[in-house]
Amino acid sequence: MNIQAVDRALDIYGALSGHSESPGVRQKLSMHLDELAVSGEKDHHRLTVHGLTFLREYDRQRNS
């Protein structure tokens, strides 16, 4: 599990969006980043960026 990237993405996204963490989003984000890591992505900074993208899309889907 990429706990560092998950925590960093949630912290950054929360600060920028003003949203608090939605129920279940940490688990979904962790699964998403774990899939990327298994596929070969090991850079924590890139995983954080992928996490931010995931969170933005997650919010868009929830709000549409």
C-alpha cells in the first residue's frame, strides 16, 4: 500500500478543494494507487499526482 502517496494526495486535495475526506474515498484511492504500483509506478511524487487526478474525477462523478 502506498500510504505516503495516499495521505499526501488527500491532504493536498483537501486543502485545495476545501472538501473533507468522503467516506470510503481513502480505500478507493489506496486501491487505485496500488494498481498503479503493481503496474510498475514506484515514484511517490507521480503516485501523488495520480491520486490528485483520481480525487478530482471522484468529486466530479459524485457532484454530477
